[in-house]
Amino acid sequence: MTTPTKQHLTLALLCLSAWATSLPAQAQFQKPEDAVKYRKAAFTLMGSHFGRMGAMVQGRAPFDAAAAASNADIVANLSRLPFHGFVEGTASKEKGGAKAEIWSERAKFDEAAKKMQDEVAKLAAAKPATVEQLKASFGPAASTCKSCHDSFRNE
């Protein structure tokens, strides 16, 4: 039996936390701004871990297969959380805010969210051993983020 590392324990705790909070999350928002804070926090965490892989892809950081795999796993686990925070009454006109089209085109938004979740799951499953393999999986996942931002986020 292998001893769990700090990284394994952290990932397990993150998964447990994500599971425990994702189901009742929508009911926990007492005010619309709580939902906005929730989704922004989830996206910030995802962006941080996705950005670490992006730095490897762009050559700004050395490729590290273990770090890439760990970050991909974290992003995949977090990918379902932010969407619980897209509740009615949380559209915004400010830069970076959620466009009202999220609610008027909900099926399209939900489809974009699912596509992103599927692509980050593929990225995590790929377990890239080289930077070229990371690039091959990272690109499709990144394009789903851009597509959703282009359609549903104020620039």
C-alpha cells in the first residue's frame, strides 16, 4: 500500500468539497451577489490551474508532466462548480460580467458548459507525457473557454 502524498490528500479533499458543495449550492445563495462571488471564485481557481498548464504550453514555464496532470485533474474537478452560480438576476453590464443572453439562450449556454467540461475531462484523462501531447489536449479545452467568453461574457 502506498502512502498518500500531500498532493493526493489535497486533491481528495478538493473533490470531496466540490461534491459536497455542488449539489445544494444554488439553494445556498441568499442574495444574487453571493451567486456571483461563488462562480467568480470557482472560475478564478480554474483559471489559476489552467494558466499553469498554459505557461507550459507557451514555453513560459518548463514542462512538468506530473504538474500538468495534477493541474488538469483539478480543473476537471472544478469544472462543474461555477455553473451553479448562474442564477436568475445575476446578469451584469460590467466588463467580465455575465451577459443576459445566458438566461435567454440557456440551452446554448448549458451546451457550452458541457463542452468545456468534456474537453477538460479529456485533458485530464490524457495524462500528457510531453509538451506536444499537452498542447494537443490543451488547445481544444482552451477554445471552449474562449467560445463561451465570446458569447456570454461582457468584454
